Amino acid sequence: MKSSLTLNDISRANGQLTTVEMIELMDLPLDVAKMPWKPLSEEQQNTYCCLLDDLVVLQIPRPKTPVEEEELVNKFLDGMRKLFSEQDNWTFLSMLETSVNYCAQCNSCSEACHLFEVTGGHEMYRPNFRSEIFRRIYKQYVKKEPFAKWRYGDLDLNWKTVARLGELAFRCNLCRRCAQTCPIGVDNGLIAREIRKLFSQELGINPPELHEKGSMLQLRTGSSTAMDSMVVRDNVEFIDEDFADVTGYAFKTPWDVEGADILLVHNAGEIMAWPENIAAFSIIFQAAGLSWTLSSALAAYDGINYGTFYDDVQFARTALLHAQAAKKLGVKKIVLGECGHAHKALTIIADRVLPPELDIPRESCFPLLRDIVMSGKIAFDPSRNNFPVTLHDPCNAVRLMGIVKPQRDIMHHLCPQFREMHPHGVNNYCCGGGSGFAIMSRNNIEIWRNNISGRKKMAQIADAFADCLGPETKKYICAPCSNCKGQIRELIAHNGLLEKNSLHYGGIVELIVNAMVDVNPGYIKWEEE
Amino acid sequence: MVTFVYLVAYLGTVACAAIIVLNVIKYLKKPQHVRWELYPVGHEQGHRASYGGSYLEEVDWWKQKQTGSFFGGLKALLIEVLFLHATFEHNKKLWGRTYPFHFGLYMLFGGFFLTIFAALAQLMGVVPGAFFTTVGNLVQVLSLVGFLGVIGGTCGLIHRRLNQEDLRKYSTRDHYFNLGAFLLLGLLGGVTWLGSPSFFELGRNFIANMLSFKFVDPGSASFSLYLILGFALAAYVPATHMGHFYMKYFMYHDIRWGDQPSQDSATIQGKIGRMLNYRVSWSAPHIKGDGEKTWAEVATTNPSANPDGKN
């Protein structure tokens, strides 16, 4: 196996191409063990193309015969042609073509990537590595540029090239920090997403967590949690009762209120994993006297849209269901709860997918929460939040939407010991669970999330709490995004950081309710991490 | 040889303009893409511009038309173009080599346009005097700085691509050919500058002759070669990845900073309507695009709830 890769290794090498050695991983100022990769089973290796490294995310079926090998290559080329077709890829064609045609190969983007940095500059994680393989295949085999072999180098396109490139598309969190640094405007994150899309939309190959158990399940039952509308209403009713008792604050979450001002769309994962987030929204909105509702229509009670990470068609289907639910209720606007990709999906990307009649105004919860906190409608006691708090910026809501300050206004108002991570805001680092990884735990993916993708975030957290890192001080990582919380939960649990460093995590609404005078003290349950 | 020089000059000029115009038209005729902006956006206004914020930080943001600041966008782009700010921020070692190269090209372009201006003045009968002397001295300086920048920059870039492992892996014959061509251009220009009393005079006379279709000897062999290579590059560069010098405008303004909400643009709304009627041929089982179904039809089909395709 090679640690120093060249572009042509993608097609020439036999067997597993590379690995990331533990010794290469960046050290942390935390007591965190580097977890060795588990060997992939013989069955996995016989069933899937386990050709890149120690992970198998995409699970491309391993071709059994030369005919199947050729078929894989041909389907891939068909998909690549469609990526460059106006009819099939109107959504992203302009971005893809410019990113393929105008890269100067300066590699200025490399250092921006947290995966590249924490692996000591492993070539596989250089943002341009997969992009340049993709470009060379396109120029040599699809566009057939004159003298392409001579000009750019002859890259052999075989089934191993295809399989490894597909996997490579999932060695990226799609945080687009690399794109932010590009002097020209090339977007290597976009190219990773387009490769994912090619595999999903043409070959029907996608991670099951995103597709069968993700977008398809959501389209069938209404939520990737598999909760149908009856179950979700029961669960929220239970949350209402439970948290009304705990907080001493009577509240009721409204459902399907026609003509309400606001349709609030949560990530349904919160209902299952973090009910305190759901309850906190209900308490705040009721206390602020808002006219609002949840919807029990298909998919409208789950803001997730995993198509954002891998498939335009699934994206459009889900976004339509969200908009149709709002239209049916006749609300004035949709407000997205604490879910970063739901923010970007419905507010930004869907803006040029939804027809005008379904273009219901959509906004983030953060400005609304900021306005509520600052309005004086609710009495707060910030001393209840007098513990060290830092803020994680979800890439989708911050770098990709420019929603930076409202969260900070709340922090400064309610959290006396608030401190920033560095860098933060639009220059933040991904939590490591971005683009769907937060919900994947198989085939070494959970080890990857701890060893590699979450490593930079752990370093940032440790740095933010450097003055109080010991277990005697309870510390709160505010991660106002369901996927980010899932990833940070894993980082804390896998590494025992609750016991060792008293690191806790949660959303932003929990901090708001924790400081509400009308609510019993102690909304944040430190011991229940 | 003399005629050939002029022929290359005419063809190079026409090809350069045609390729740029065609590529811009091709880009503008592309389907309306979805929003994919990245913050900070250059045209953001007020305090928000300082930290990369957006209009989405406001409640009910759609109640006002989002316009952005033209000068904000212009300022951000000029800082990037004139100083290669992103390369300076993120790749200083490369910046130390690529900036002299780009700065050299800017100087040469500046000198070139001043020379065209002087040639037009000459054709209009302006008598040699203080005006030509001033412009001439300026062009002499710009050209010299330009040649030195291009020579130094290309040598530095070639050296770095050859010796820095991370760049060597990604450097192709194309890169070395391009850099080599610019190095040769700088050397030919430099030799001409040193070997002639006035590079400005040579340039002004050539352009005046070119504009008046008089195929007069350009003056020296090195200058003729410089002209042939320079005009050939003018035709070649816009067709390659170096075409970023004009496509960057769209990559920034239309994509990276493209935050215009569709509600503010009837044009965008009209385009979306057309795009939704585009045909889909993606083959995966959950799409089954047959080249006949439209995006609107595919997006309103729920293969999970209705596997038989009926809604």
C-alpha cells in the first residue's frame, strides 16, 4: 500500500491502494487514543470494491467478470456525459464546467482541508486529488480534447479507477472550505458531490444511510427516522408533557394549524435523540407569543433532505414535499430548526428549484431566536448559563448561507463565559460529520469520524477551553445543527471526554431556555450526556 | 516573413476576441443553475461585509429587495485580481512566484494599451513631441518591469513545479509548455528592449502599420519573433485553463457570490420554469429517466411511496 500517491495509482494499483497510518495523525491536547482500523472481512472484500483505503462507504458491488468490469466503466462514462449535459444537469452544469476547465493546479486549497491537515498531508485527502482524476477522465474519455494524453498525462480508465473515484467522493465532508480559498473560484467540494451524484443517479449506487434508509424512507414514511405522522405526533405530545413537568412551564406544541404565521420544520432526529431541543423551541415560541405550527404532512415534520449530499432528484422530491405542506397550511413562512443542511437545502438550493407558486418564504431559526431574545418579551437570567460555552458553526448555515451573527448575539447576551473557536464564522471547520457521515457507523466509518474527520474540531474545542480543560469545570459546546451534534456526541462518547474533560454538547435553544426566568433552573442536564 | 508577422497579429487578435466572446456567450446561455454561493460574498453591504454575513441574518429578509453593493463587489474583485489576495492568504510561497508573473503581465498589458493609444494618435496626425515622449517613457518602464516580472515569475513557477512534490505531481506538459512560452515571450521582449533605442517606437510603429494595413518590417528579428509569439499566445490563452482571467468574473459574481433570490427576478423564475421541463435520462432505478420524462414529472413522482410510479 502506498502513502505517497500519484494520480495514476488510482488505476494501476492492485488491491487496497492506501491507508492512513496512526502515526501520521495530528496529535491533540486531549487524552484521545488513535483507533486502529479494523480489517475488512473477506466477505466484504468479495462483495464490494474495497480498493481505496480501510473504509467502504459507497459499497460498489465488485464486478465478477470482465464483462461486468466493462459495464461498470461504460455506465460511469454514460453518467459523466450526463453530468455535462444541459438537460440532465442544468442544476450544476455551470459550476461543474468552470471548476473542471479553469483550475490552475496551484493546490492553494490543500491546507484549507481539515482531512488533509490532520492526516499530515495524505495525498488522498488533497482536495485536488479526486478532482484532477475526474478532470483527466473527462478530458481524455468524454470531451476527447486534442492531445489530451500528451498534455495532461495518460490516465487509464478501468473498473478500479471508477471504483476508487467513487469511494474518493466520500473522503470529503463537502464543507467547501477548499472552494473558499481558491483564487479562481474552482470548487473541489462540488466535484466530489457531482461524482456522488453520478453514482447515485446513473448507477443507482449510494450509501444506504443516505438513500434507502434516508431519502427513500423519508419519501415513504415521512421521516428518515421511520416515524410516520401518528408516531411523530405521539412522541411530541409525550415530549410536551414530560418537559412541562420538568420545567414547570405549561406548553403545548401546535400541529397542523391552518393559517399560522410560521411552519417550524425540525430535523426529526431531534425528536428521537434530543427531545430537549424540540421542547425548547416550543417553550420559546409559546413564551414569545408566536403564531406557529408543526405539520404532520408527509416529510414536513422532518427537515432533512439527504439529496443535498448525493442526488438532485431526491433533493427536489423532498424539497417539494416541504413546500407543498407549507402551501397547504397557508402559513406565511417556513422556519428551519437547528439543522444546517436543512437550512441550505430549503432556503438556498430550493430557491431555484421550486416553481413560483410553491416559493413560500423560508428562513433560518437563528435570526428569529435572536430577535426573540433581544425583544424583552422573555425574562432571562444569564447567570444560569455561567459556565464556559463555545459555539460550533455548522458549515451549511454559516459558510454556505452567511448566517453568522445572530447566534453570536444570543451567546453574548445569555452566556457570560462565551468564547469563540478559532477560526470561526465563515472560516470555521467542519465537525467531521458533514455530508451525511454523522449518520454512518459501519465499515470503519465510525473510526474514520473519530480519527480523521472529527479531529480538527476536537482540536478547536480543546483550544477554546484551554483555560479550563479539566473535569472540574463543566463546559458546553453549542452545536446548533442535528448532524453536527450527532458527530460531537460520538467524539465525546468514543473518547470519554465527558469523564476526562467534562465536555457537554447541545443546541442553542437549550441555552436560551436554560436562562429563562419562568422555567425551573437546570434545563441543561449535565449528567445525561 | 514580414507579411507572416502581420498575418499572425491579425489572426491572433481576431481569435482572442472571438474565443472570449464565444466562451462568455456559451456561459451566459447555460441553463439557470441553482444557488451555490459561498460566504463572504463581495457585494454584501455594511457591517455584515466585515465578517461574511448575509441578508439571511434578518427575519423576513424577503420583504426587501436584495440588491447588494456594486462597489463592494468591484472592490473585492479588484483586490483579488490586482494583488492575487487569495493566493497571498493561502499559498504565500506560490504567491512570491506567481505575483511577479501576473504583475509583469499587467505591466505589459498596460504598456500595450498605451502603445495602441499612441499609435492611434500617430495615425491621427499628432506630431512627435512632449506627449509621445511622456507616453514613450512610461511604456519603456512598464515594458521593462513587465519583461522582468514575466521572466522572473515564470522561472520561479517552473522551478517550483519541478521541485515541489505537491505541485510536481499535478504539473503536466501543458503547464510547462505554457510557462515556457511566456518565458520565451519575456526573453524575446527583453532582448528587443535592450537591443533597440526605443521599444515604444517599435511597438507604436508596428501597431500604426497594422491598423493602416501597411506591412512594413517591424524592425528587428527578435521583435518579429516577440510579436508572433505574443499574438499566438493571445489566441491560445483564452481557450485554455488560463482563460480564468475573464471567466473569473462569472465564477465569482454568478456562482460564488450568486445570492440573488429568485423572488427578485422574473428572469430567473422564467428560466426555472423552462428548466423544469427539461428531459431527464438518468438511469438509476429511483429515477428511470427515459429521455422523455421532464424534471417536473420526475420530481413530483414518489418512487418510495408509489413504487409503480403512480401519484
